[in-house]
Amino acid sequence: MTEKEILGLFEKQGALLKGHFKLSSGLHSEKYLQCAIVLQYPDIAEKLAKLLVKNFSKEKIGVVIGPALGGITLAYEVARAVGKRGLFAERHPSTGSGWRPEPAEGRQDAKMVLRRGFSISKGEKALVVEDVVTTGGSTKEVIDLVKSFGADVIGVGVIIDRSAAKIDFGAPFKSLAKINVETFEEKDCPLCKKNIPVTKPGSRR
Ligand SMILES: [Zn+2]
């Protein structure tokens, strides 16, 4: 599958919408990306996970880990593709102002930890995965977490890279597709200026 085919699949499934959107951050955009819409189909998730793993075929992966919530399904599928454990890191409520599901990316108020009896051994080779990377904040925290166990991060694999600038994770970084999602403050939004009705995706309205 090429990058174009992957983005075509996202559009076909309604995971990549074009229009005028108010994002959970409050910013406006003409594109909306929701990876979970695609990953809800196990056959597609399996296919994407296998494609992602191909980028790291020279590495001996010992464990796969992703940040909650976006990385949970993908970490599981990638782990299945390589026949290893799939873990997820999550923000511990006691380390911040409380657990909130969105937006996890870039939030610093609660620390990323391993819970539920998950552990990583010293020297274990970890592949860090995430569905979508924007700033890479959560992913970097997972990398730090893995390293805190004395384990090695052999790479970072994501389905969609929507970062504005190139991110340095200090490990090989591979994405299946790259998209540019321009965002605007409401007052500067060119779509608002054209009086195009705004929708809030993900909400029932
Ligand atoms: Zn607008």
C-alpha cells in the first residue's frame, strides 16, 4: 500500500474529513483526522500494523508499546504482527490534575506511567508506536519511560505523521503517511470569513 492508498482509505472510511471543523483544541481547520475510525476495523488495523512493522524488519523487537489512548489498538496489532507483548503507557491521575481522555497529545499535567502489572526489562528492545503524531509529546514521554527501565528504543512507528516540523525522537522514525493539517484561531480562520458552517467532529450534533 502506498501513502496515497492509505490516505485514500482514510478518506473512504471517513477518518479524514475535509470541510470546516472546530477541533477539540478550539482551533479551526479544513481537515479532520480520526484514526480510531480506521482502527475500529480489525482487518484494516492488522494490515496497517504489518506495513508498519516492515519498516523495522532488521530489528529484533522485544516489546511494543504505545501511549493511551491512541496507541493502544495499534500497539496490540503491531505486537501481534511481531509475536511479542503489546503494552500501553497511560497518564496516572495521581500525578496531575486528573485523567481526561482528550487531548492527550502534549499534555504535561499527568505523568506517563506503566500500570496494570505491565513491565519492561532492562536491555529489552522496544518499538514505540502511535496512531497519529502531531507534536510528538506523548511519544517522547513513552520513549523516556522505556529508557527509565534501562530498555532500548529501536524505533518509533506511526500511521499518520501530521507534524508541522520534523521531530527528532532520537530513534528511527517511520510513518505510513504524512499529512499537513493547517489550523487557525477562530478570528483568523479563512473558512469562517467565507461563512462556511463549522462542525465539531466527534460530537453528536
Ligand atoms: Zn473557522
